[in-house]
Amino acid sequence: MPPFNAIRAAIARHKSFYITTHVGPDGDATGPALALKIALESLGKRAVYVSRDGVPGSSRFLSRCDEVELDVAVGERFDCAFVLDCDGTPGRVASRYDPIETASERILIDHHRTSQPIFEVNWLDPLKPATAQMIYELLVALEMPISSEMATGILTGLSCDTGHFRFSNTTPDCLRAAAHLVELGADISLVAFKQFDERSFGSNKLLGVAMTKSQSEHDGELIYTAISSKDFQSQGTGDESSENIVNFLRNVRGARMAICLRERRDETGPHARISVRSEESLRADLFCNEFGGGGHAAAAGCRQSGEFLPIVTKVIRRANQWLDEEHPAVAN
Ligand SMILES: [Mn+2]
């Protein structure tokens, strides 16, 4: 049973709430977190949503996304902290840890398989398609009104994590939630466009470069592309422009595993960001675990420090082996 009573009691008992999500937020972090903030404020509570990485471009159409804070004042304390869509550990949350650590009650709501109960209240359910589905069910269970702007935020999360209701995690409950959210005023057409179709001009050109450079291995079962710093520079774009490129690789007929590697360089030195999509039975999450990352059975990611080409070679060699190996079934 979801801990609705414990969350209801926490909301009733506390006055100030700190909300945060994972680093590099996506629509299923930003959308439900904004909806929860609005819900708490409508009860007269103080609610702050902090994301040091701001709001992803695909979520910037959400009304009130300008209320997302990059940080709070050092030493500021909150009665209760909500951490959404991640495992709640210091390395994963998109905020300083002390506002979470010093809150008198912490609530973790997540659907990632690798999450463990670490807070006073934990609602972890890997069978949920999105954290947005959980926030929707929470608001309905607690009989909290869902405004059209909240509905659009929650629908954004559902859309983001289900490939706009196309991936195998699209459950009947998720479609029923989506139908209800559309009744409540969510703009499903706008959400689909913003989450999956809209690209900047530079990002569209980068997509062309990435597709042209894509490689096919393992009898066409492995499709990958490696986007170098030079490629980004030649199109005048950054890593935010490489969103979703991996899904285009996954679309190739016969592909069972798709990998998009991007060369990055920042204050921590050279590294590669790696996105993986696969058939569920190939466990993209376990593949990325080997490289210090994680995610879901069909969609996961990781990051590797070091020079780009040796990383590409290492990851692609392992992917070729991975396709020949047996992997644990996804528990249902
Ligand atoms: Mn999610």
C-alpha cells in the first residue's frame, strides 16, 4: 500500500516544504515537482522547489517554471523535504544536501528499480511508469484539487517517461490518468510537441550529423553514434541539443540496443555522457551500472571520465559482448 496516510499526516503537520529531484532533470522530474509545489501552496504551505540544473528546455513551457530555484539561502531550514524521481542520495539529488538532511521529515517518491528506502517515508514502486503517475495518484488519494497547470505538469512527466504513451511501460492506469488530466485541462498536444518533437535549429542539424556518423554492429542489433566536441562546435550547439538522439538510433529496424555517446569537457575534465536504449530483456540499467550509471530496463545512462575515443571503444566492445550474454529478467 502506498504510504498515503503518512504523507497526508506530514502535509498536515508541517508548514514549510523543500522539494527537489535528480541532477539533469527531465520532464518527469520538473512536471510532478512543480505540480506538488502548487498543490502544497494551495493549502497555504510554504513550498520551494530547488533544482541547481534549472529546468530542461523541453519543460520551459510549463507555467510557473520560473519559480524553480537554483538554491536556497545557506542555513535555511525546512520542516519536510520531498525528493522525487531519484534515489535520494547526495550524489543524485540536484541540490545541496543540508536542506534535506536537516528537515525533520523526508519523503522519497520514486519509480527507479535501484532506489532503496532511506528516509522516514518511502514510496518506491518500479512498476509505476513515471513519478508523475505517483504524484497523480497521491493528489487523487489526498483529494487535493488538480488545476489545469498542475495537470499539464503531471502529463508532461507521464509523456516524458512513456515516450508519449508508446513504450511498454504505458499501463492502463497511466492512460486513465492521462485521460483525467486532459479532462482537467492539460494540453496533450503541446506536451507531446514539447517533450518529443520540438528541436532548435542547431539541435536538428546535430541530429543530422549524429545519424550520418551512426554505426551498425553485431548484425545490425547494435546501433551507436559518437558525437565529438568538434561536432558540437561545428553546429554551434551543446549537450542539451543531443536529447532524444538515442531514440532515433533505437528506431532502426533490427536494432536491439542503441547507444549515443557525447564528448564533454568541463571543470572536472574530459568525460563522456552515454545514453542507452534497449529491449527490456537486455537490461540497459544493468549495462549502465557497469559504468557507474543506472536507469530503467529499456532506458538508462552513465558517465565516464577520460578521453573520448578510448571510452567509445570500451563501451562499444562491452555492448557487443552484452548482446551475447544472458541477463536477469525484469521482475513484474
Ligand atoms: Mn521518472
